[in-house]
Amino acid sequence: MSAHYLGVDLGSTTAKAVIVDQGAVIRAASTVQMGAVSRQGMQRAVDEALAEAGIQPGAITGTIATGYGRRLVPGAQRTFTEITCHARGTAAMCPGVRLVIDIGGQDSKAITVDEYGLVDEFAMNDRCASGTGRFYDVLARALECDIDDLGSLALRGTRDLEVSSMCATFAETEIISLLAQGWPTEDIAASVHRAIAGRTLALVAQVGRHAPVVLTGGVARNPAAVEFLSRALRMEVGVPEHPQITGAYGAALLAMESAAKEGPVSASADRDADTDVQLFPHTHDGHSCAGCDGTPGGGSAVDLGGAIEVRSSR
Ligand code: ADP
């Protein structure tokens, strides 16, 4: 019987599961939208992937979990941080990549990788909704637009309106105010995308503008996010065919590589100990708007400096 390896990425808004075979080929992948970090969402993602691969749970040789909820994944032998998994998965999908920008529902990360696809340095914003999927969700809601259609709407925009607040709470008020002034929704959408791309540029500045650059995470499914980021960086931004599953794919590849090195590991052998935690201490000290003075429309955009963490493996 051929071996199969499972990677599970339990994120803030979606659960992703990827199954690879011993040749690192993706046999199945699933993404399940959920309310918040959810065990049911995760189980559904795993069940869907197993069904697509046409295998029973017992046919899984190794499982690795990543994402916010990684410690909630039953049967995972190990957990790895999203940094390691996104870098690993993206490097496998886009060989030669040097800068991975991952924008998920609740955080954004800029990760530089070396020629072997290993993490060199990363910067992360996980304390402020600015520049994350949540900000795009707020925009879509305010414009009464489906998140799937937000990108095409923004790409039709031609005006550059001033969006001064990058705090999700106050930006919503500002967007509603722009709507009340009669500005077309496409111009508002374009302007907010431009402003968010500027935030991402600040994140990238922490690790340097390396090329080639690849955007991953759910936000990479938004063509306007890709376009405005590309303009802000003045670089072409690549997107993998399935950008939302790169973390789960990286986790599945790590499960495969761990088994090759050590043989199958029994479940819970290394639970609750992020394997890469020594390299990249992941110090979540809350999700407050550390870089936000709370002033709506207070002139220039809020400085995100205090909300960005930079870590180096060197
Ligand atoms: P997480 O891993 O934290 O759950 P994801 O990487 O799944 O996050 O990204 C979720 C975000 O992706 C959502 O907040 C949303 O803004 C964005 N997103 C999801 N699907 C789409 C889509 N079809 N088009 C545009 N944006 C999307």
C-alpha cells in the first residue's frame, strides 16, 4: 500500500487539509470556510480530503498540523508554525521563490527564503487587522459586495481617494462616509486596496524586497490585492495555482520528510511543541491594535511599526 501524508492548516477563518503521496504529489486538497477556529471545520476539511483521495484515515502515515489552531488537531504527530509551513509549501509550488507574502484572515507575514526553500527571516503583523484578510472582509461588507467579487470591483476603480484610517474599525466608518459622499464603489474599493498594499509594503520593508515574490493565503485569491501589491512593490507578484493551501501543503511535505527521516511517529509524540519554536519564538502577546492611536481619520495612516514582529534565523 502506498504511503499518504496529511497536512492540516487550522487557520482563523478556514480549515485546510492536503494529502500528498510519497512522491510529494498532491492527492487531495480541501478548504472549509468556518466561523472561527473550529474543530468541526477542521474535521470536515480532513474528511473531504480523505474522500477525494479515496482513502481511509488509517491509510495516513503521518500528520502535521499548522495554523492558529494547530494544537487542536487530533492525531498530529507534530506542529509547525505557519511561517515554516507556508515557506515550505510555497517553495515547492513556486521553485526559486525568495520572498513569500502570506495574507490570511487575521495576520500577514513577509518571509524570506533561501535557495533551499528554508526560512531566512520573517516579519509578521498579527496584532492589527490592517493589511489582513479581515480588513478586506470589512471593505466587502461595507460595500455590500461578495468577497469573491471584491477584486474585480476594485480593478475597475480609476480615482485615488484618500483613505486615512487603517484601523479596521474606523476604516469602515470612513468607507461609509465616502459612500455617503457619492463616490463610486469601485473607486472606494480601489483606494482601500491601494492603502492596504502600502501597509504590506511596510511589512516587506522589514525583511527586504527580495525577488521572485509570491503572494499566498486567502487574500491572494483577490486579483486586485495582487495587482495593487505589485504596483506598491514595483515588482511582479506571482500567485500559486492554489494559494490558500500552501500552509497545509507545506505541513504535508514536512510529514512526508519526517517519516522518511524517522519512520512513522506515533500520535502525540511531540504534541504541543512547535518543532521550529526555538528558531522562531512566536510570542503572541495579544491582538490589540498596538500601532493604533485609536484616532479615526487622524491625518496620515497609522504607523504599524509596533504591530510588526521581525525574527531572524541568523
Ligand atoms: P486563515 O488561514 O487565517 O483562515 P486564509 O488564508 O484562509 O486565512 O484567508 C482568509 C481570507 O482570505 C479572508 O479573510 C478573505 O479576506 C480572503 N478570501 C477568501 N476567499 C477569497 C476569495 N474568493 N476572493 C478574495 N478573497 C478571499
